[in-house]
Amino acid sequence: MNYKKLKETGGIIVAAGKTSKKSKSDPLLKIGSITVIKRIVLTFQRAGISPIVVVTGCAAEDIEYDLSDYGVIFLRNEEYEHSQMFDSAKIGFEYLKEKCDQIVFTPVNIPMFTPDTIVKMITSGEPLIAPSYQGRAGHPLLIDNKLLPSILSYNGPQGLRGAVQSLEVKRKLMEVEDEGIIHDTDDMDRLDALLKEHNEHIYHPFLRISIEKESMFFNSRTKLLLMLIKETHSVRNACKHIALSYSKAWSMLNKLEEELGYAVVERIHGGSNGGNTYLTKEGLEFLEKYLEFEHNVRKFAEAEFKRLF
């Protein structure tokens, strides 16, 4: 496979629905030793999907805590009690529509599809495709970013299904040998039976990269903070997307600037919203260098992992 030709692919996991401790659609339900939502995130990461967006609602804080070390972006559907899954999906689509070429979408209650299925989908060249197992369509769904305006404008009664059916481009089905695409958390017995095989598919190196002197001053959380400040021009808004307190964020920024010896962010005061925060030229250069460094380290680690294991 020629990875240089891959499109930039983002991922959306909708986990905003109202649940209870007995609910089988609970994102924090465990299959094996990890939650269903963490299992999907690992599957997405194994397939090279980035950024990964998790749309939360009910139990948002618990979900954010569960995934705090996994580099995902959190978006909240504050109206989750009075909205449908498609409303949550739209929040994710709106956020990613200009950030990647295509999007892999799944609800949280279908956690056992494999990274191989995703890779097959994202390299298919098709603008709208879903996997199929023995003639049954399943999840996840791959959507080309050019289709998002039509999907976002759909207000019919059938949610995402209706939006997809209304498109001029027809959904294609891709037959795969992946039973996990059709089983949701209402069928826990079957998911448990697939557990051992799925664990083999998500077998992977998990790297925690940081920059340190006497202590750590830059890691994946700081990286996401800078990326979101660059995007939102607001520390407070950036914090909302990575489950970080405002005071902790400024503590991280102050330590980063102290260790680097130059300003990373610049605050512009005034305006109806109290001003904005921007990355300085030096801060932007540092972030870009780190992203290149991180990409190269992960690429090398993945190649070595495949070679040795």
C-alpha cells in the first residue's frame, strides 16, 4: 500500500445518547478490559485516522476522563436529551468539514469492526461507502467531504439514513470478512465471542511522546492545546474540546514558555468577547516542528513494530 496517496481521513464517534448503568449502549460499557468507546478510538488510531472527534452529551465528563490520554477532540451536544443521533453527527461533520478529505463515522454502540476494514474503505476511492458482511450492511460509514454540505442541510425525518439516501451519489457496499461491522452492544454474547480476534487486530505500539528538561513540559495534551488555540483563537474554547481546566491550560502554557525561553501565545485584549489568544510566530514554528517530529517518530515506530512483531 502506498500511504503517500492516502487521503486525509478524520473520524467521528457519536456517544451523546442518554444512558443508564444498565444500558447496553453505554459508551463506558466494557468489552474485555476496556470501554467500547476506547476500543473504537484504538481501532481508528490503528487505521491512521486523525483527527478523531468524539461527540458527547450524557456522561460527558466520564467519557472525557476515560479518553483523556488518547489525543481525541471532544465536542458536546448540549441538547442531547432533546435531539437525535443525527444532530450529534452534524456537530462532528460541521467541525471536520474543512479539516480532512473524508470522514469515517460510527455510533458508539458498534465497537468491533477492525482497522483492516477501515483501511480498505479509506483507500477505495469511493465517495460514499459502507462495509457489508454476508450481504448485510454495517458500520462504519465513509463520507467524502464534498458530500457534507448536502448532508448538513438535510432536515428530513429519517436522520442520517435519510440524508445519505437523498444524495445524488449512491452509497456503495464493500464486502468484507469482518463480522464486527454488523453487531452492536445489544448482542454482547456475539461481541464477546469476537473479542480475542479483535484484540489481535488492535495489537499496536502505544507511544507517549514528550519533551523534557528536568521535568516534562510538552506532551500530547499540550500539542492539542496549541492546535486548538491556533484554530479557535481562544484558550477557554480550546479547553472545552480536550477536557482541560482553564487554569491548568495557562499553567501548561506558562511552563512551556518558561522552558523554551520565548512567548508561545499572544493575548489581544478587548472586543465584545474579551479578546483573543493567538500563537506567536515562534509558537507556530515550534508546533509545526513538533508535529513533523511526532509524525516521523510514529512512522518509524510503526515500521519497527511490524518488522519485529
